[in-house]
Amino acid sequence: MIPFDYRLAPDVDGAVAAATGWGGVAFLAGGTNLVDHMKLGVAAPEVLVDISRLPLDAVEELPDGGLRIGATVRNSDLAAHPAVRRDYPVLARALLSGASGQVRNLATTGGNLLQRTRCAYFQDLSTPCNKREPGTGCSAIGGYTRQHAILGASAHCVATHPSDMAVAMAALDAQVTVLGTSGRRVIPLVELHRLPGDEPHRDTVLSPSDLITAVELPPLPEGTRSLYRKVRDRASYAFALVSVAAVLRVEDGVVRDVRIALGGVAHKPWRARRAEDVLRGSPVDGSPADEEVFRRAAEAELAGAAPLAGNGFKVPLARNTVVSALRGLSREER
Amino acid sequence: MTVGQPVERVDGRAKVTGDARYAADRTLPGMLYSYLVMGTIARGRVTSVDTAAARAVPGVVEVFTHENAPRLTSDQHFMPLQGTQIHYNGQIVAITVATTPEQAQEAAELVRVTYAPETPKAVIADALTEVYLPANQEVIVGDPTAGLAAAEVTVTQNYSSPPHHHNPIEPHATVAQWDGDHLTVHETSQGVVNAQRTFASAFAIPQTNVRVLAPYLGGGFGGKSPVWPHSLLNAAIARQLGRPAKMVLTRAQMYSIVSHRAEFRQQVTLGAKRDGTLTALVHLSTQQLSRTSENMYSHSISSRMLYACPNIHTRQQGVRLDVPTSRFMRSPQMASHFGLETALDELSYQLGIDPVELRRRNYTDVNPTTGERFSSRFLLDCYKLGADAFGWSRRNPKPGSTRDGHEFVGWGMATEAHDHNANPSSAMVRMAADGTVLSQTATQDIGTGTYTVFTQVVADALGVPLNQVKVELGDTNFPPAALSAGSGTIASVTGAVNAAALAVRTAVVQLAVSNPASPLHGLPAEQIITQHGYLFSPDRSRRESYRAVMARHGAPVQNTSSMTNARGYSTGAVFVEVRVDPRYGRVRVTRGVGAYDAGRVMNHKTAGSQVIGGFTWGIGNALMEHTVLDRRTARVVNPNLSTYLLAVNADVPDIQAIFVNKPDPVSTALGARGFGETPITGVPAAIGNAIFHATGRRIRDLPFTQDKLL
């Protein structure tokens, strides 16, 4: 246990001010990931700014039919919210497929987005890790890589982002509201997280004193269906080997809108634009014959996959999961 | 009679309210806290340890390294901190001691160790040329070569299973306190008497100077049977510093210093006649050993004891690796049993004989290795009861023949079998002057229900209500009794508890019939009935309560008895249904039925819980559980319950447990046999066999993760 300073944020602006000017600072909300990391020695902030009591815990239905989710809304509360269950089943399912009931009761929306990789080498201080200690090397490459990336990785880092919620939000074109020292800005969720490149220690585009205050979901047009499908090593309480968030609107037998995001495969929620391009405008009739185009779409996305020694299975698994998710949405009966 | 009834756990309330005090709950005045520093290489030497920063942490009392640690030896284990040599990753390289646990941990994180590392060998595949046969690890019965030559059909296959860790929910903890040369230890121990011996030997003091307490345990699974070096070091530190000392392991630390189930490879060859009769059984295995021990714990006993086969060859090879020493882990015979029961399934398809029928045809009443007759064996009943309850007769034998939507449905089965320990044990029963009863014995309840069953045994023997009986366990001040391991607690200790209770009953009855003040005066003692807390005349026209007899007597009545029992062999049959979704390679276990011959069932609830626990663990073992070693460093990659996956509730279907419930005539434990380790042994094979039935794909390497079935 390393001593640290603790500040209770008086208000939203005060939280950002309190977090400015430190060498190592972290916002504390649910603490479900940060506190673990402090115990492991992975994180050693000089100061914790506690934002758990800020008035950011509301879910608001917006006039345009969208939803604004406060940053400290608990995962359990968000999953149970009537508007989420009614309009964004992909998000409700994703939330409920993550962690355990106890963790979801604590974990917050902003914290879920900012949780860090569960790469075993990142968590083990005795092993080199570019994400934990830039420039020391990547221990996962050549090691145990079952949970690691097949898309968008680099020679410096092959970690995956562990969130389920963020994958659903990526497919929903969510917008993240951030308050920083220079004011408020809005970042598309798909641009919040980074690919590792040669700076894997930077998970996101945020700076340490940037505070996520809300996530907004645009409305989905009438007739849009969505779902989340997660494949993992046990039926509950495990991170995704592969997950798929899919949003689909078929009109007159043609795909009008499709948005697909993959989890468990990359350093960020992976928006499958290539697959979407294949699908948009394609005829779909709810029959098994649809699988052909779904498979082509998945394969188009996964053509760029570069699996590691221990996770080649994720490529066919991701393909099959995309196909089955789209089948689940396109069939007449659910 | 309460024996056999599904009596609720008598310790349940204490456990859920926090009244039950575990080793780590003990806090003593002036106590210090020890914290371990774990090494980060698997092979090589420590070249220096810098403790300056650690010593500067406020509250730190001492930092021990190999240079200044107390000198200790152990006749059982490699003792760390006695030199610079490193034998496995996660070896203890320093211990910090401070006035709070937080200070000790902070100091531990500041200890800087430098090494001269060498390249380790982490897995069996790294050292195939170094496989050897340790002494006394080969058994040959009959003429296996001739048996194979006489076979009309043979199956030869290789199987493997990874290392596993015990992972009891309660971490290991030890609290040591010295008073002169007397030592008291609160220890997470499955055997306080064994622990007492180990501590006494390590510190060269009489055994009677050592008191070990373990009244409650949050699981052990064999990992808490020995006293590990960290406990001896903590006690040595307490003595050297002159203050009580506590050490509680973290979950991650439990992955290197409190043992595991060894990585295991095996080849099973079965020879059979067309009718399924086995002519030869050859079982070659290789298990991981360590640099400091060649002890083996995964034995091929099933191949030597379970089936009628005139020609048997088991050869248990080892290979030394730069990993910690393995040890017994729940149902140690299950690793080899998986190979045998899978090979039998493969043989059944080759012969076109139903898997249950194949096993029936090779049933034996006689131990095929020793020729001795089993004292009682109702395995055929288990096959029938289990198959009927499961609906096995409706099974279409053709693999891949049943589909439900995207899923393939398969049914599989396996025999379950494990032998059990029986160690001489003693117990005390005392009826106080107020009629309440206390029983004490130095065995343990490791979570299996020992408190409850002994309460039933005492209550029945005396004829008093359960709530008039209190049982105390896990203290070397009590009469010595068995280690709680090898499914041996009930088998070993029940007889002594029962005998002591019966002796007290006899004495109290005598007090009544010999006293003119008693309404039972003058009746023959042997005709007195005891029930509901009363002594009755044979026609029940006269009675007197125990309470009244004891009040008149005015003093306790006490007896201490000893008993031995024979080792035994509890068997059963397990049937499972799986659903396999080939899109994800996902296997779900959707039904489970087990039928067992465990002798007399003492408590259907606690025995049934052993089945549920074993089946649940078996699902995890089959589908997900494995310790992952980084082959480059021989370091455990998944030392936590987030990434060391065990089955969770959502993985486990409803499980039906059926018991033949016929007393074993030679068992002194009221006809009960040891049972805890039997229900799990066949589950991984049954699941693999069901996967084959569902899909036509045979997976021979545990666990059956999704990548293997895509």
C-alpha cells in the first residue's frame, strides 16, 4: 500500500480543478478497476479525486428521442433503465453480460469506458509491459495470448479493451462529453479509445484531468433492432473472447442501416466499417440464405486480422459470432 | 434416528453470522504481521537483496532474507530462505515484518532482489527426454503383453490435463504465539495433529508443547494438509522477535507456495474381446515433479482397482521441472481416471457396445491387483439407478444424431471411483450434570459437514435431541484424530465418536437402574431404551430423563474411545447431457445425474452437497479450469479467480444425487465409507464422452475450451 492523497470533488468544475497539476492523478468513481490496480501496484496515483458524489448519476431521455447518461450512473441502474431496455437492448444486454451483479452495482458509466486491459502481463509487475512501463517491451507477444488482439495491434502491445458496454455504445454511435481544463468537448465514442501504436500506455485520447461527464446516445429510427452477443470461457463472469454488438434496420428487404462493433479483439471497441459497407444496401429476407452475405461481411472485416500464436481461433469465432448476431436480428421471429 | 436424515448444518448459523472464527480472524495483543516477498525467476540464484527502503518504512520491525532468516529444516518440503538457490517462480525470497499488515506489505514492495537467472523448464513438453521412472511406481499384474496379443480389439490413445490449483475460498493463514518453549498456532490446517508434529519437529520441542487450532476451515481440498514452510517461518519469526506473528497469504501467493495438481500426460491401451471383456489394461503416465521432490500424487489407482482385467500394467513416470512441488488435490486419482474412462468410451464405440453395458461386463467384486474381495460393492446398482433416472435407455448411440436448433445434444457417462483413507482416531464424549453433551475430537470440519454428522452420531447413540449435543473439533487439546484428507474424516473418526457416546450411555443407564431413587431402578440395563432425552423401561411405562439422572448424580459422565477402520473404495456412475453449439465451440452441461455406493449415508444433505460440489468442480475441470504457465518464465499467468476460471452458477445445471445407501459391513463408521472425493472423478470424462456423442469429435486434452471445438 503506497500512501496517496484523497480529495472529494465539490462539484464538476471543481473535480477538474482538483485533478489539475499533479504528476499522477485518477478520478475515483466505482473503483472496481482502479482500486484493484492500486492494490497490485499497477496504478500509484499521488491523488484520488472522488467524483462518486457528483450529480452525474441521472439518465435523461432527450427531446429527439436519444438518451443522455451521466458519467456516474451505475452499470446496474443503466441496464435496468426502462428507456435502455426499450430502445437500446444491445446496451442492456452488453451491460448485463459484464462482470458480476456486485461489480455492476458499483461500476459507473465513465469508469467502465476507462477500465484498463486485463492482459495478465499488464497486471504482473514482475513482467515487462509497454502499457504499464513504456519502453520495457511486451511480454504478451510470445506468451499467453488467448485473450489478446487480432485486429489493430502493434509490435508494442497486443492488449484488448475489456468493456462490453463500450462495444454496444460504439455500435450506437455514442458521443462522449468531456470536461477539461479548457472547457467542454464532445468526442465520438469510437474515437475515445486509441489503437496501441507505439504509445500503448495511452488507452484513450483523454488527458489525466479530463473528466467524462456524460455519454449521449442518438435515437434509433423506428424498426431498428439491436443485440449483443458475447462468447466467453464460462457462462458468466468472464471477459469476452469475442463479442458482437449489432444494430440493424431492414426495410423492404434491404439493409438500410447496419452498425457492428466487436469486443475482445482489439485495443478498443472495434467498429466493423468494412463489414457494414458490404451489408449496407444488400438484400436480406430473413431466410438462412442471408448467412452468405453476413459471412462475406464478416470475412471482409476479418481479412485484416493478424492473430497471435495463441488466439487464431478468434478469427473464425468472430466471423461466426457476427453471422449469428446478424441472423438473430434479421430473422422474422427472434 | 437422525443418522441418514438430511439434517441442516449445525454450524451454518455461526458461519453466516460471522461467529465462526477462522485462523486469519485471530488477533493477539502485540501481534506483528509478516508479509512475503515472492521471487520472479524460476531457476537460478539470488545475487543480492536490498532491504534499505523496506526497513525505512514506518512500523517495520525486521526484514528477513536468506542472509538473516531463521535457520529451519523440514523433512517434508524444500525450505526457502536458507540459501540463494531458486527452484521455482514465486519462491519466498524475503519476509517483511511490521506492526500493521499495510506497513508490512508496503515494505515488501520496496524490497529489491537481483538474480542470476537461468532458463527454466516449465512444462512436460520442455523436458521429454528427461522423463524417468522413480522407484516403486510400476505395477504389473498378469501378463499384459500376452493380454494385448489375445485381444480382438485394442484402443491406444493419449490424453493430457494441465496443472490445477486448489483455490479454497479461505486463503492460507497462520498465527503463531510463543510462551517460553510452548507454541500455539492458529493454522488453516486440514490436520491439527499432523501440524502439531511438524511444528514440534521443526523447533525441536516436545509435541505436547505445541497446540494447533483449526476450528473452521473455508475449504482445503488437500492444499491445507501439510504445514507449509511459510507457517514454520512465521512461527520462527514470532519466536525470534518475541511477539505473536500473523501471516495471511494473498490469492496470488497461493499459486506458488501451497502446491497444486501436477501437469499430467497419459497413454491408455485397452485390449478386449469382441464381447467387451478386457484382456489387458496398460496405463502409462507422466507427471510433473520438482527439482526438490520426486513425490507423486496423481495415481493410476482406477486402472488397478476398478475393472475385472487379468493383465494390468501401470507405469507412473515423472519429469523434474522448475516449478513448485505438486501435491494431493481433491480427488488426486481423477487425472488418470479421465484417461481410463475416456478410453473405455472409445472402446465402446469401436465394439458397438453401450458404454454402460461395457462397464457392466467388466464389473468385479474383487480387487484385480490384489485378488482381495471388496467388503461391499454396489456399483452395478449405481449403473442401473443412474441410467434409469437419466433415461439412458432412450439414447441413440449414433454420434451427432440429436440436434436442437443450432445445438448438438449428447449424452455421456463414466464410472466414478476413489479410495479413501482410514486413520486410527479417538474422541471424547461427556455428559454434564445438566444433561447436555459435549464431544471433542482433534479432527477437522473442512466445510464438508463433520460437525453436523458427529452431532447426529452422538445424539443417536445417546438418544438425545440434536440440540442437546455440542461438538468441538480442530484443537490438539482434544483426543487425537485423523487428518481431514483422502475422504477420510467420517470413515476414520465416526467409530470413536460413536463408541464414546455409547459408553456414556451405558454409564448413565447404569446410574439410573442402580439407584433406588430412579423410576427405572432394578431394571436390566440392557433393556433400557434411550430416546428423546429420556431413558425408558422396555414397555415404556416408566421413564426418567437424562437430565434427572445426571442432576441426581451431580457430576459429569465422560468417556474417551479409540477406533480404527479399514480403507475403502466408494464408487458410482455419473451421467451427463451436453449441448454443443458448433458456431462458438461452446459446450453447456444441461443435465447431471450421479448414483453412488458410499456405504451408509450419514446425512443425505451433506453427502448430496459433496455430489453437487464434485459435479460442479468437474464441469470446471472439463470445460475451463487450468493453471497457465508462461513457458519462458515458468511463472503462473493467471494467479487470481478472475482468470483462473471455475464453473459459476450459470454453468451448472440441476444435479440429481442418488445413493444406494447400503452399509459397508466392515466399516466401523456405522457402515459409512469415505466419499467426498468420489463424485468428480468421472465428470470430465463423462462430459468429454457426451461431447463425442453430440458431435462425433473426441477431445483428449483438458480443458475442452471453445477453440478446440470450433
